[in-house]
Amino acid sequence: MKFKGVLFGVFAWLFAGGLLAQDILVMNVNVVTMDGEEVLENQAIYVSDGKIKEIIALGPQTPRMSADRVVDGGGAFVYPGLAEFHAHLPVADDGSTQLQEESLWLYLANGVLRIRSMLGHPSHVDLRRRVNSGEMMGPRVFISGPSFNGNSVSSPDQAAQMVRDQKQAGYDHLKIHPGVELDEMWAISKTAKEVKIPFGGHVPLAVGIDNALASGFKSVEHMDGYMEGLLPEDLVIDPTTSGPFNLKLVGQVQLEKLPALIEETLDQGTYIAPTLTLFDRYFGYIPAEEFRKAPEMKYLPGPLIQQWVNTKKQLERAGMLDEANVAPYLAFRRQLFLELHQAGVPMILASDSPQVFNVPGFSIQHEIALMSEAGMSNYEILKTGSVVPAQYMGKENEWGMIKKGMAADFVLVEKNPLEDLKTLQNPKGVMMAGQWLSEEKLKAELDRIEKNHERK
């Protein structure tokens, strides 16, 4: 039998026993590469040393292949997995890492292979090292430093030093919160650019969306600041009466200002982390007791769920979450999300987990459903969780697609996610850093976590 081109080299190596330990061959799969919308049918993916070495078309003339481990995909689909780019890794007062480790498994069990943790703690630096070195199983971790806010920042000079300290400590990102003054923001911006660390987050009222964009926010979390940028210039915002995220002011939005704001966003190359599910669950009008009953709540400690219930009920009792207040605001956010997306503003998949009623991993599935309801296509939704986060981190040649030479990180699902997003909710297996996690393994980890938090 004659062989041609690259296939000859691959098969000759396979047959010659050139495989290293833990080389894996995933057979009989359809590949959603995310390099465009084309699906490669009936393929095999050869994984070695944590990388995709070859993607091989199967057919009658394909030579027999073997590896240390062969996984039969049974005609299922593989895609590059998802990102959660607004996560919050837990921090325990007693130094325990149990909730951190459980969170990582909750992400993996939902096909989430990258997280950007947005409220850093020194313990997260070591956690990132352990995960990224393979010492601990979990999605790849990027971490921000501790928050820049009205309590942690006291002057421009102190803010600049805080930037340098976080860069020196090894954080990947800076997180901006409310309370930062405009002169402090400019100091943060100047120093962050000097030491080459990206920053983003909330848009402080004293800064405003125009200055936030001009300062170099790489990401705006929750689409924060956009509504305020569309309000009348002479309107004085009173946070004590305007509701969470000023939702009661939505009736005064001047949408004719939006094109100019979109142009600013595009000019600066700023990314948006919309976190639609945070607003749907935390600030939406569906009662707290309904979300308490959600099946995924069993994977978190009961006291934390009760804390979330109490937090939301406090807003409910104050009348802040009445449907008359919230429905117009949520409708505006969906419209804003879609118009930003359609104009070409890059969106990164983010749900703010674990935050009120957003359980790690599971909340990404809720975010996906809301993005779809808002009008984003399946392909574009998948891009927000794969291609775009890789671009955000400057790693588009290393991960985010299923291509030769890229990281062997992908997820096996029953159906084509370009046609059925619900299939993402039930991974049949996960390839993480070149290690295969079977459906049985993922379920066993979920069962273990559920037992850890069994309600008495």
C-alpha cells in the first residue's frame, strides 16, 4: 500500500512505535474546529504531549491506528470547550482549598476549560501554578489581583504602586471596582501600560464609560457604564435611590447616543463580558425561592445558598426587583448586548460565578441560553467561549480552536453544537491538557461534590 504526504509520516510513526506514554487517539468523531463553521466529519484526533499532533480523516483506505489509549467517540462531536471569563475562585478563611478544587471540577463537568478569575487573592497564584503544571486537574486559570476600589485605593501614587505590586506578584490582570476616582484611574492606566498588565472591570461613576474606554479598559464587565453613558448629561445619579446598576433610570436612556459609544468601544478594541445571567438571576424579578430549587444548587454549601437567598430577598423586600422596574431594564440590556455584538464589539463568555445563584460551570449554560434568546447565533456564541477568549489573552495560536499544533483541550458532546446548544450541557468526555476525562469520571466527581454538601 502506498502513502502520500503527511499521512505517511504520521502512520509510519504510529506503526514504528514512536508513541510516547499517554498518547491518546480519539476515533470516530466529527470536529467543530471553530476555524469557521465547517465541520470535519468522521475524523480521528491524535494527541501527544498535551498537543493535537494530527487530525486524520477516516475512510476505507485509512490504515489501522493505535495509541496508548484509544477513545471511540461513536460519531459524536468535539469542539474546543468553553471559557468562563468572569469567575471568582473561592477563598477560605481557614486556608482550605476544598471549594476551589470543587469549583474546578464543576467547570470541567460543564465543558469549561478556561477561567479568568476576577477577584484575586494570593492563594490563587499557587492554585494557578498547580493547575497549569498538571499537579491539580482543572481548567486553565488566569487570575486578576485584588480589587482596585474606593477602599483599597487612596491616591494616584498609591494606585500606581498597587499596579506594580500586583504585576510583581504574578497576577494576569487588574480588576477595577466602583469608588476609583478619575485621577486614580489615569494613574492605574499609565502604570499598567508601562508594566504591561491588562486591566478592566466595573466603570466607576467618577470615571464614566468615555474615560474608561480612553484609559484602556481591556474588558468592561457586565456592560457596566454603558447605560449611564446614554443618560442625559444633566442628570444627577443618586445611587441610594436609582437601584442596583441604576436600573430604575433605564426609562431615561437616549439610544441615539449609542452609535458614538459603540464607535469608541471599537476604536479602543475593548472586549465586553456581558454576564446576562447575573442580572437575570440576581437582579431579575424571578423570586429567590425559585432559584434555591435549581438542581445545581446541590453542588455548593447550604449556607452559601442561604446567603444568596437572603441577599436577593433584601432587594425584593425593598421593592427594587418588582417586575415593573426590572423588565424594562433587562430588555434594554438584551438590546444593548445585541447591538454591541452586531457592530463587531468582541464578546467574551462570562457569567460571574459563583455569584448569586450562578453555580460554577452550570451558570455558563444559562448564559449561553440567554445569549441565544437575545439573538446571537450558535457559532458566534461558541466563539465567545473559545476563539475570542484566546484572542483576548493573546494566545489565539495556542488554544481556542481544534487544529494541529494547538493545545489538546476539547469536549465531546452528542450532537452538533452549531445546531443544538443544549448538547453542551451534557459532555460525554473532556480532553484537558492532553488527559482524557470520561463521562463516568466527570459524573463521579459531581457525585462526590454533591455528597460533600449533602443537606442534613
